[in-house]
Amino acid sequence: LDIIKSLKREDIPDKYQGIIDIIGKEKFIELLDREGGKKIYLPQKESFKLNIISRLVYEEYIGGCGVADLADKYMLDVRTVRKYIKKHAKEA
């Protein structure tokens, strides 16, 4: 007998209600199956911005955009742009 299938919203503590609102009950149960018992830290969206900018700089550089133009566009130092390009070139 799979008791968890009888899970109702009122069975879930308030601190998890926001997650259910976003992903739904079925995905919440799937999350419990996969990650239950673990401490999960969810970073704020802001923490991904540098990775995104780094990737975009590299893609635009490969596409022909100049280092100085990229520095201006993303409000970065030219050395930072070169660092991002070097980092992604090594990974490619």
C-alpha cells in the first residue's frame, strides 16, 4: 500500500506549500523520492548572472564581437572579458 498517494495539501507543512504551488503535488512527491532527507539549498537567481554573462561574452566573442565592445556591453573590465574568453576556450 502506497500511503504517499493519499497525500493531501493539509498533510504538508506550511514551509513547503510554496514549492507545491510552483511544481505541483506529483512533482513534489517525485522530489521527495529523489532528494528526500537531504538538505537542499536553492540559490537566488542573482548567483547565476556571472555564469550567464561569462558564457554570453564567449559566445559573442566567437561570433565576432570585439573585446572592448563586450566590455562596454556588459560593463566589465577588458581583463575580465579576456578571462571569460580564456576560461571557455579551455572548456571547448
